[in-house]
Amino acid sequence: MSTTVQSAPARAQEPGPARRGLAYLAVTGLAWGTTGAAAELVYRAGDLGPAAVSFWRNLGGLALLLAFTAFRPVPARARRRLRDRAPLLVGVGLAMAVFQTAYFAAVDATGVAVATLLTLGSGPVLTALGGRLLLGERLGRGGALAVAGALTGLGVLVVGNGTGIVAPAGAALSLLSAAGYAAVTLLGRSTGRRGDGEHPVTLTMWSFGIGAAALLVPALLEGPLPGADEALPVFAVLAYLAAFTTALAYPLYFAGAARVRATTAAVMMLLEPVTAALLAVAFLGEPLTVATAAGSLVLLGSIAALAAAESRAT
């Protein structure tokens, strides 16, 4: 991985940059697909709430990445431009806090499968609109088909399941999480459009640090520690969240998002809800309805269509 995220024109001349981006995003999607199931295990083992889970995830990921970069000096140029980057970094960190906390709350309200499908299914629509309005990105035929597929899958999921499975509060929290996710995607993508863009690890560390700071007070009010009898299993799952789904997955996500269009990055992350739905049904005892299965298949089809279109365009 290079020391800076290259600008879009420079990457366009490299062999297969979009394919590498798609590979990074695929690994991220599969890793993130386990996040909801891990959060559900925390809820079942102890009494931590969504803000506390999100706080520990951000703080743990930050600590691991700081350890990873402890022996790497920060270039003087990076220190000089920190003031110029501050609004972007704060924006990504706050959006990350909203995205994660609202998602964990949605999991608690309506279950892993539905919360993840709603969050990551509506994310591409919001991201596509933001990419078009804020970054001037064209959707293209593949992007338009993928967004249409996402909307269709969401319609099947919500209308087919009804309120008995899709709790209104959980749906609202999922949409809030999707808005935070779209903001993270667009802000992360904007760094890749500049020749002096942030390194994915640097961007991720700042995001975690700002996110943890923003979540400290809510976590304290909610109760930041499990009971003594629950501490071992709870912190074991939190360690997994911090290491695999955070410290590993987020740098890969930012690296991948800088190499493809914002809409492509968001739709590739539909791997997450499909993975989450399978885990929820297989291991958490959540019901597999016809609507959930059909919606998952439509979402997965939109991933394949968009990935093929992005690869052909490179």
C-alpha cells in the first residue's frame, strides 16, 4: 500500500485500480457482515448499550492502529496540512459515530438481519444522491441498475415482512445509520480525489479517535462497563469487533473507496447485509422469511452487476 491515497486521474492510468478497490471492499463487506451478530452476542451476554459498544469499538480500533504505526514517523508535510484537514477529519469521525451507534441500536430494536439489510440497502441510494450532488459523479448505467436493485430489495424486505418483523423504531434507526454511512463514504471518497489525500490508516485513526471522543459522554450515561460475571465474554467479543471489523476492515474500506466511485463502494458493501442475514438465521435463531431471502438475493445481484460494470470501465 502506498504512503498516500493517489488522486483519481493518477489511478485511472494504473493497471486494474478498480479491481484492487473491489477486492478491498469485498473483504471489508464480509468482515462487517459479522458486526451485527457480534453486537447481538454482547447484548445477550451483558447489559452494555449501543453507545457503549460503539465507544469500545472505536477506542479499541484506535489503540490497535496506534500500536501498528508507533514506529512510523509522521511526515512534516502531513503535520503542516493537519489544520486544513481538520473539518474533513472531524466530519468523518462524527459520521462514523452516528453510523455505528445508530446501527447497533437498530440491531437491538429489530434484529441483526433486518437492521443490516435496511442500513446497507438504503446506503447506496443516499450515497448515489450525495455523489451526484456533492462530488459531481455520474451514476452510469451500472450504478443506476444497482441503485434500482437496492430499492427493489428494500421494498421486498419491508413490504414483504411487515411490521411484525420490521420494527418502526428499528427502521428509523437503520435509516439514520445509513445517512451516517453515506457521509463516511463521501468524505472518505473526497480524500482520494486529491493528490495529497490521507493515507487510509491515518484517516481511520483520526476517525476512530474523534468518534470515541464524541461517544464518551453517551457511553458513560448509558453505562460503559459490563457486570463482573459478564466481563470476560463481553470484552472478548469487543476485542473481536475492534481488531477484525474495525482496525483491519476500515483501512481496507477507505483504500477501496478511494479507488472506485462512491456509489460503487456503497453497493459493494451490500455484501455485509447478506452475510449478516445468513449469520443471524444460522446462529442467532432469527427467522428466515421468504421476503428476507428474496431481498437478500436481489441485493447480492446488484453487487455482481455493479462490480462487473466497474471492472469493464477500467
